[in-house]
Amino acid sequence: MNLFPKRLQQMLIAILLIIIVGTIGFKVTGSEKTTILDALFMTAITISTVGYSDHVGIETSSAGKIFTIIFIFLGAGVIAYLFTSLAAYIVEGELKEVFRRRSMEKRIEKLKDHYIICGIGMVGLYIVNELYHTRRPLVAIDLHENKLEVLKLHNLNVDLIVGDSTENEILEKAMIQKAKGLFATTNSDNDNIVIVLTARQLNPSLRIVSRCNDTKNLDKLKRAGADAVVALNYIGGLRMASEMIRPHVTNFLDKMLRDQESHLRVDEVQIPSESPFVGKKVSDIDFRSMGNALLVALRKSDGDWIYNPLPDTILEKNMSMILLATVEEREILERLVKSKP
């Protein structure tokens, strides 16, 4: 990434050319005693309109006088224009940033049942990527503003709140009261504990999933209010073992979770208490009409599981349907399950 935007680069090149032209011009039209430093000094006092006096002997040279006249109008004019453009560029950039933040705040204020990701490191970036490509509403929080460029670099058009996720004010800006879930994914277990504790106090019904770097902090995170804690080293070890003893299973799961060309996922859709699905049999739901959605299991509200449910299995309120489906198929099912009877 360039240190300076293209527009600023062009301004700097123009200024450099004016200085070079002026230095060469005064050196050529000046007296024989004129040095490069004298010519450069004359260029500087001319384009800055300071004009101390003649330092290169152009008073006795007609060519020097003509060059100076042209250079004053050309050089000083160009420099004045460039600095005016630079000032406008800075003001314009600041205004754009103000409007961007205000537009972002308005979008976030309208969010409901969204997800909050606290910490956009490598772990947080993967979470944002998965939520974004499965069309879940989300907002990210990080201490560093340059993470917005990181998100854009990965083609993730996501709103980012710059601030400390451990602070109530920042979480409230992310509309935590209306959020569906929160991820605590910073590199510090202590920060994650504070984030979980703060989030639980602000929204007791929020589902919270936290990252854990040291397994000795698992219990602390759960006691702080996390619904689920993921120990990266532990999960990594299980994954390596699975790669060895069940490679085709891990390959199958990878295709659903990592293949950017395929949106097939093992997903879940909860049946609300007033859903038209309540009381119906599995056979009454035409999953094939949605595409190739495949019902894999059902989870009852009391935590019991029904794997590969039979066609006459009765659907209950607050039951979760675990299915193999694309993003579009899941969205169709969500609309049907929430429609009025």
C-alpha cells in the first residue's frame, strides 16, 4: 500500500519539477559566479514570494529578467494552486470521514438480532468472513482503525467501531441490547473475560462465544458469562488427530466451512413458539421445494437430540432444525418458519 495517495504524489512531483526548473533556469541566466545553491535559494524565495534580493546576478541580464517574470507567474501560481488543493484535499478527507462515521452510526442504530465481533485479529477475521458470506448482520469492534482497511482488503464490507470492547459505551454503540450474539476474540484472555462479563451485564439474554488462549482460563470465562468457550490449542489438536484418523470427514466439513465457491453449510433454524411449523410432522415440510435442503437432526428445547428424524416426528416450539443447506435455502426456511399461521 502506498504511503501517499496518488493525488498527493502528483502534487509532490509538480513541486519538485518547479524547483528543478527554477534552479536550472536561474543557474543558466545568472552570472558566472552563480552556484547551484544560489540558484536553489533564488528559486525558493521566488516561489514563496518572499523575494529578499537578487542573489544570482539577473539584474544585468535581460534573459534572467524575462525568465524571472515568467517563473514568478508560473511557479508561484502553481505552488499556490497546489497548496490550495492540498488544503481542500485534507478538508475533503476529514468531511468524508465524518460523513462515513455518521452513516455507519445510523446503520448500526437500525441493527437488530445482529452479531458483534470484538477483536479483528486472524480469529476475528475468519468469524467476520463466515458471518458476512452467510448473510448474517454484524458489526466489528477493534482498537485500531487500520483494521477497516484489512476488512476491505478481504472484500468484507463491514462496519467497524474503533474503540475498547471492554467499555460499556463502545458495546452500547454496537447496539448490544438488540444483538443476538457476541464473539470475544482478542489475544488477551483477561480482556475476553472483561468483555464477556460486561456484555452479559448489558444483555443477559445474549449468546456469547469467547476465545480462550490458555485452557486454565476456561472456567473463568464460563463463570464470567460465556455460553461457549473455544480453546484454540485444544481445537487445533483435535483437528490434527481428525486429519489423521478420519480425513474424509474433515475434508467434507472443510468444503462446507471453507470453500468460497460453495455456500453449502451445516446450519440451524429455530422454530419460534408461534410458528406454523409447531405441531406438524417432519413429512409435512417440503424441504425439497426449497432446493436440496436436507434435515439432519432436531434439538429439543430441553437439550435432547433426535438424529435423522423419522417422517412422523412432531415439530415442537423452540426446537432447532439442523440441516444441510445453502445460504439461500436457509433464508427461505427462516421466512417460512417465522410466517404467520
